[in-house]
Amino acid sequence: MARYIGPRIKRCRSFGVVLPGLTTKTTLRRPFAPGQHGAKRRRRDSDYRTRLVEKQKLRYHYGILEKQFVRYVSNASKLRGPTGENLVRLLESRLDSVVWRLGLAATIPAARQLVVHGHIKVNGKRVDRPSFQVTVGVEISVAEKSRAKPFVAAALEMSASRARPAFLEFDPAKATGKMLVAPGRADTPFDVNTQAVVEFYSQKL
């Protein structure tokens, strides 16, 4: 299965929540399931479906394939502390997610494109791997040559007014940012039950 490139709002409607990493929309104009009978459908959610939806929300928000997501959950379970907290920290520390949270891109797919095309540097060195794990104190910057490109210049101008999470700082004038502290479960930009995600994989790991 390739990365999801289908209708994004339709996917958000199926989950009943806007995934900010997937779309720039802030609300769902039609807050019910897609399809001809979506508004009339009454479905009792089983425990399995509840856990599946929570897992899928994280997957689609961060743009991660199932096999890769399983590795994140497995790695999170091996770290000290609650698995759900560790999972959020690993996902929020991905370079494409950090670039998006700094305000340099409208969505995570757009941030991933910036990274893959070599516009982002980590501690002064170009990194083109979206899954790169950013750690506390590491400097994230836009490459000097890239700042003159119209779409990058526009992103830097817009980033000055973008709200950023408390675990990050960014200087639009210098086009550099830094992770101040490790992100936690409260830093996810939408409601998600991480415990349900852990329970979904509890018998698979």
C-alpha cells in the first residue's frame, strides 16, 4: 500500500474529527460519515472499532504506513514510561512533523516535501529523511539557498503569525528553530486516545 493520496476531508469525516496534519480545514462542514446514507447511519461502535479508529487517526495525521507505524508502537513499548506517551513523543519528533509545527508548511505532506527536496537542515547539515528523529536542543533551519524561493519565502512570512506548541521555538527572521523539551501526549493537535492505540496492538507485538 502506498502513502494515502485520496480525498482528505472524506477521511476526516469517517473519523469524525479534523486531522490538522492532513488538511488545512479547521472544521467539518458535514460532520457525519461520507456516503449517501452517512447522515442517517446509526452504528454502535465496538471496542475493536474504537481502537481501530484511534490508531487510524494517528496514522493518517502523520502520514505513516501500517508497517512503519507498528515499528513506532513497538519501539515506544520498549522505552521507559507509558507506551502512549512514548508513542506521541516519537511521532511528534519526526522531522516532517516538527517542520509543520514550526509553521513552515500548511500540512505534514507539504512539510515532507520540503524535507525530501533538501530545503531543511539539522544542525547545519541537510537532512532529506522525513522520519529523522529530532531531539532536544537540535537546531532546525531552512537552507540559505532555499530562502529565496517564492514558496519558501511565503512560508517564512506566514510562519511569523502561526501558533506553535510550547515545546518548540522559531525565529522567522533567521529561519531557525529548536526543540526546547520533548513533546508529550498533551501536545497532540487533536483529540486521540493513545491508550486505545496501545490496546489495539497489545496482542500483536
